[in-house]
Amino acid sequence: MKVQLFVLILFFSSASVIALIAYYVFRSSQPTTTNKESVKDPIKKRGIFLFIWFFILAVIFSVTLPKSPYYIFTDETPNQVVYVAARQFFFMLANEPIEPNVPKMEKIEVPVNKTVEFRVTSFDVNHGFAIYNERSELVTQTQAMPGYVNKLRWKFKEPGNYKIFCLEYCGAGHQLMQSSFVVK
Amino acid sequence: MTTLSLKKTTSAWIITILVLFIIAISFGITMRFNQGRDINLNPDTFYSIMTVHGVTMIGIWSCAGMMAVNYLLSRYVKTSVKLNVFAYAFTVVGVLMIWASTLIGKFHAGWTFLYPLPFRVAWAKWGTPLFLWGLTLLAVVWLVWAIGMVAQILRNYSLSESLAFQHLSRTKTPAKETPPFILISFVSLIGIIICLVTAAILMALLFAEYYSNGGFVNDPLLVKNLTYFFGHTIANEALYLGLATLYEIMPEVSGRPKFKTTWYVALGWQLSLFFILTAFFHHLYMDFVQPISFQIIGQMASYLASIPSAVVTVLSVIFLVFGNKIKWNIVNGLFFLGVTGWIIGGIGALIDATISNNIVLHNTLWVPAHFHTYNAMGNVLFSLAFFFWVGNEFVDSKDYSKFNKLLLALLIIGGFGFVIMFYIGGANSIPRRYSVYPKELNLGDILATLGGAFASVYLLAILWIFIDLMKKCIKVFSSAR
Ligand code: HEM
Ligand SMILES: [Cu+2]
Ligand SMILES: [Cu+2]
């Protein structure tokens, strides 16, 4: 299951559980109920709750952290390097480094199932560099920051036409910035 | 002691905040309908509206928290009405400056004005300095206000008492008790002070570049860290101020004993200050040049921040209500609903604060989804609860009105409907901050139209509340006692 669908289901189910608990707590407090401390031994209950919640978080933390982009494909040598430079309001993609004052836009083709490295920077403001597959699903992304080069590594599992959108607000043409490349 | 002049100032705050809120919501609905292609704005108009919506919302709800704390502080320490009036007057000036720069000057660098965008002038030349000076004015005025309130607390409670250190012992009861309200206000005000000092440094760096004509150039990564330290912290501390009022008011309007500071309440809030100041790193997860240790701290602090709030505050509210005889009314009703919305938004935030999810959620509509949940359905409701409570003080009444069922339905359906469209958009990779969506992502259009429609229902509820509150707020000005 793709991450986005998983988190959406996770979110809606937790939100429903929380709403149900809230409703249940609310219903338990109608004027007919007596007014004595109804929760016995609250400190112990807090302790149990703390323990369970901490445990859940610790498990999620240790499962998800290794999947962070900083750790994936780091021990591989990339098969291809793609240079990316963003400007208001377009992307330049090339197979060699791009100089700030020499616009360069090449048709890019990268191999399927091989490690590709994108070296992403910007020549003016902050931009985003987000890769979308043919079903318009966000696959991966990094920021394009002036003065810095972010290295994004990825292995494309499906061939096809991939789109690039800008995911950092960069001015009135932000929604128009796009580019594309082919995975073969 | 609450005086008439304090009531008048508070009333002026409430009227101003609600009027600005209604206008800012209308801007929000306008944005949604533009994204749905129901109306057609120029991109620069859209983004000017987006910028002014963001600053106004963050500004008014921070002020709402500060002025509520200021009001309630007067129960425990001597507060200064002059300081409160000073803050009010200059906040209005600051807001007018920002509104002029965005709505007339068309400044549209977003409410986070991420460097170097403000300097790539694509609007009236004076827009950039007016916006930045407006923000600087607000930061300085609120800094003075927050420091003033901290000083007022310190006159009655020592530093360690304000932080409730004497409550940490599990065995002996301390000689002098620190009410939870004092502890939470103090911790949040300290957080606000740290955050506003950072804002002042950030502004100084930006002005240095702006006025040096290229003699001084900033480091974009450093400025981004400072920007999000400020932005993240102010938004979160505003919510904590709302929780301080909850601790103070909710038991007394429910006919239940006051909350007490216990060792775990003290410890929880002391720790929360620490976590809130490091969680902002989650805004830079997609900057791979940032040291990896910061990224890990970001995820860890974001997770840990949920522990004190969940284990302490949420359980306190549940234990207050569960199985007890509660006098339900609009005040504790809004608090209770607000806590629910806050937690639901918190789950959305935790999901996004997980780096391996963030790679596909960062800067999608998932972001406005979660922060609108804990603001529009969380913090805003805490502040509205305070407004209703203090409205009764204005007219010397202890009879809190009932939570009208229709009003409740409008709030819940409108509010949650509005944010659900954002969540679905985020999970479908629709970017945030797009004036219109490209054809590949046109699922965003219909979601936006629906979101705008739900938000209009929410606006109806707010107008209802506004009319209700105005009756009481205006009365204060005619009373002469
Ligand atoms: C029902 C009321 C509201 C509506 C209809 C609304 C609508 C919107 C919309 C459409 C956006 C732009 C989303 C995008 O990125 O595409 C937005 C952004 C934002 N909203 Fe709201 N909003 C509401 C309430 C609030 C509240 C209560 C807050 C409180 C803090 C808030 C704070 C913000 C902020 C900080 C932004 C980001 C602005 C930026 O990207 O520069 N909003 N809102
Ligand atoms: Cu861009
Ligand atoms: Cu952009």
C-alpha cells in the first residue's frame, strides 16, 4: 500500500476513535450521575497510559527512522547523476553541472531500477523539487535552496513520464513551475 | 483584582479579534473557491490574500491567548492595564501596516516570508519594508507585553515557584502552591519571549541585508532555521496559552473542584517547554544539507511533545468530566470540543512529523490540514470559550448560556468538513499554496470547492457567536462603575 493511502486510513481511524472516546466521556457525565471522584487511582491510570503511549511512539520511531531519505541508497554508487537548478519560474535539468548565467535545459532519461542522484539547487529563491509519477502521485522530493546542493537519490520502479512540480512557495508563478523526465 | 478598565480593554480585544477573524475567514473561503476555479483571481492577488490570512490568523490568536492570560493573571498578581492598552494600540498599528503592505502594496511572500523571497520584489517597492517593519513592531510590542507579564508573576512567585519546582517532590506538600494557571502561563510566556527574541534577530538580519545594498548577504539555511523556529514556536505557544485558560476556567464553570498542580503536572509542563523549542526542525526535513542529527532531534521532539500534553492535559480533562455531574454550557462545551479537535489535529501533525511520511506529505495540503484542525477546531475554540466566560463577567452573571445544538452542529460539520478536504488533498499529493491546480492534479479543484462550502458553514457559526458576544462586549463600555 502506498504511504499516502496508509496514513490517510490511519488518520481517519484514529480520529474516529478519538471522537468516539470524547463522545463516550461526554455521555458519562450527564446530570443523573453522582458527583464523586469516578476515576479511581488516577495516578496509576496516568502511568499506564504514559507507558502505552511511550511504547507506541518508540516502536513507530524505530521502525520509521531507518526509512528516512538520508539513509536510503547511501551505500550505492549512483548510475546516473542529474543536475537540477530552479529559477522563478522554471526548472533546468541537465546531465552536466549548470552555471548560474548559462541556461541549460536537456531532455533527461534515467534508467529504471537503477540508483539515480539528483543534485538540486536554486539560482534565486527557495523552490521545491518534487517528482510525480504517471498517476500524479508524489514519489519523492527535496528542497532547492540557493547556495546549497541537496542530493536526492532514488530508484524508479516503473518506467514512464515523470513530472516535476515546485513544492516550496516561490512567488506568483509558483503553481506554474513544472518540468518532466523519462524513466526507461 | 479585575477593574472596569481591564474589562473594557479585554472587550476591545475581543471585538477587534472577532472582526479580524471574520474577515480572515472570508479571505480563506475566497482562496478555496479560487482553487476550485469557482472564481478567478490574479495569482498575485491570491498570494497577497494568502499572506495576509496567515499573518492575521497567527497574530489574532496569539493576542487572544495573551490577553486572556493577562485578564486571568489579575486574579493572582497585580497586572498593568496600561501595558495591556499599549499592546492593544500598537497591535492595531502593526496589523494596519501589514494589511496595507499586502492588500494595497500586493506584498505576497507568504506569512513565513522565507528569505530571499521578500527581496525579489514583485509588488510595490514599499511593500517589503512596510511588511517587515509591521512584523518587527508586533514582535517588539508583544515582547514588551510578555516580559511585563513575566515580571508581574515574578513579583508574587519566585522563579522556581513560577516553574512549580517545589511541586516536584512526590511526598511532601509544598508551603506555597503554584496554581496550574500560573505555571502554564509562565512556561508559555517564556517560550514566547524566546521566540520573539529570535524574531527580532531574524528581522535584524533581514534589515541588514536590505539596507546595506549588497554589502551584507544572509545564509539561506540559517535564516530558514530562524524563520521556522519563530513561526513554529509562536503558533504552538498560542495554543498553550489557550490551555492555561482552560485549566483556570473549565473546572469552575463545570461545578468541579479546581485543578491542582501535582508533580506530574509540574514535570509535564516544564518538559513541554523544552520539546516545543526543538520540534521546529521538522520544517526542514526536506533540506538534506541540514545536519542529520537535527532531523532526528526534530522527529524525536515532535513525538515527545505529545507526551506531556496527552498524559497531563488530556487525561486531566477526561478525569474532570468522566462519570461526573457536569453543568454543561457554552464555555466548558467549547473547551471540551476544542480538546478533541486539538488531539485529532495532533495525530495529523505526528504523522507529518515522521520523516519517512514527510517525504510525500511535505508542503502538500496535509500541512494546512493538520494545523487548521488544531487551530480552527482547537485553539480558536479555547479562546472563544474564554470570550464567553469573560462576557458573563462583563454583565455580572454566572448563568452561562447553553451550547445551542444547531450552533454545535454548524461548528462541527463546517470545521471538520473543511479540514477533511485538506487531508484528502494532501494524501492525493495536492500541493499547498497553489492559487490553482495544474490539470494533472485537478482532483484538488473539487476538494477545494467542497472545502470552501464547508468553511462557509463554519463561518455561519462564527457569525452567530460574534452576534452573541457583541451584546455583552458593548455593554461594558456603557457601564460606569
Ligand atoms: C474556516 C476558517 C479558515 C479558512 C477557510 C482558511 C483557509 C485557508 C486556506 C485556503 C489557506 C491556503 C491553503 C493552501 O496552502 O493552499 C490557508 C492558509 C493558512 N491558514 Fe487558514 N483558514 C481558516 C482558519 C485559519 C485559522 C483559525 C488559522 C489560525 C492560526 C489559520 C492559519 C493559516 C495559516 C498560518 C496559513 C498559511 C498561510 C501561508 O501559507 O502563508 N487559518 N487557510
Ligand atoms: Cu519554485
Ligand atoms: Cu514554487
